[in-house]
Amino acid sequence: MTTRETAAKAKEGLPREAFAITGDPTDPESWKLPHHKRSIYRALKRTLDIEKTVDWERMPTAVAALSPMGYRGRRIAASPEDILKAARHLADHYRKANKPLPDTLAALG
């Protein structure tokens, strides 16, 4: 893959793996709920533990978007299956970091 192709497969400067919902893996516009820092690129090269790339400042927003009330009153537009999968994914990050599980994730997961 060329540098141009790699750049085309990014959204907000982040690769697909930085999002909890990826919809179509080839369409960055379908990727939702970013929750990793740009250092995820190092994790993908196996030079950094991926858990160290979680962007804890963004996690509350991602979690809120999965809740029935949504983030700022809007729930993420995704299938129920994608919402559950994303909730489980985000909950795994909380567990691995030994952080309390937000109620939204506990209810969905």
C-alpha cells in the first residue's frame, strides 16, 4: 500500500482501528466513535501496547453516543448489532485499564 492509499484510509488522521464502529472498512466516512490517539499507528506496528493509545478524553463522548439519550441528544446512527459490538469493545478498554465501567456500557454489554 502506498503512502497515498494509507492516507486515503484514514479519518481525522486516524486509521480504521481507532474507531469503535467501522461500517464499511474501506469507507472512512462510515467509521464512527474515535477513541484512540494517533499513537495507535505505533501500536499497529507493534511498537506500543494498543491500550496505551486509548484517548480517555474522548471515551465519555463515545460512550454517551451509544446511550439511548445519545451525545448532545443524538444517538449514533448504527444498527443495534453495531451498537452492541461497539459497547463491548469500549467496555474491554475500561476493563483492561481497571477503570469503572460506565453505566451505559454495563447496560448494553
